[in-house]
Amino acid sequence: MKKIIEFLEANGIEYRRETYGNPYYYNDGFRVPALVVRFDYELTDDRKALEEKERLFKQYMKRRKAYCVPFSGVCGIYIPHYTVMSVFDYHRHAEHEARIRADVEKFWQEEHARREAERMAAAI
């Protein structure tokens, strides 16, 4: 991650450090470090320079085999953003999210069964 940060700073690309994992919803202490890179076309005066920075970033990330961009999108009118993680951390994060989804599904199935049993007991 250090080389990616050096690349971003050398090219004047804005980024912020982010931590993935949800301590409020599923408090198990799981944390994954990541970087969020944004290219804010709404506030720029030099659109061509920002397009070149975005192109350089994408090209650089294609060459990085130990890192990936698992999440990307556009917010606002046109502000593309990219999340950068190590491939290992991305797989850990995906497994963690799958466990959370399974636990939530199990909870709601049990809750539905409990409510149906209460409703049937009240009807008798």
C-alpha cells in the first residue's frame, strides 16, 4: 500500500484512508484497510489534467497484481471513485460479508418461525 500512496502523492491524486468492516452492525473487531481515490470533475478547472490523472491511476492499478479495485462507482453528477485493497484483504472482506449475510438470513428465518408460531398459538 505504501507504493500506491507514494504514486498517488507523486501524481497529485487525492485519496483518503478508509477502514472496511462494520463495528456497529456486527461487532467482531474485523477491519480491513483500504484507500478511496476520487476524481472530482465537478470542482476542477482543468478537466484534461484530471482525466490524465485518472488514466494514469487506472493504468498503474492494472499493473499491481497484489492489489485490486473491488469497488468503484460514480457519485454526484460525475465524481468517479475507486476503492483500493490488497487482494488478500478483499477476499477476507468478501468472506466476512458472506458470514454476516448468512447470520442475518438465519436470524430472520428463526424470527419468522417464532412469529408464525405465536400467531398460530393465538389463533387456537
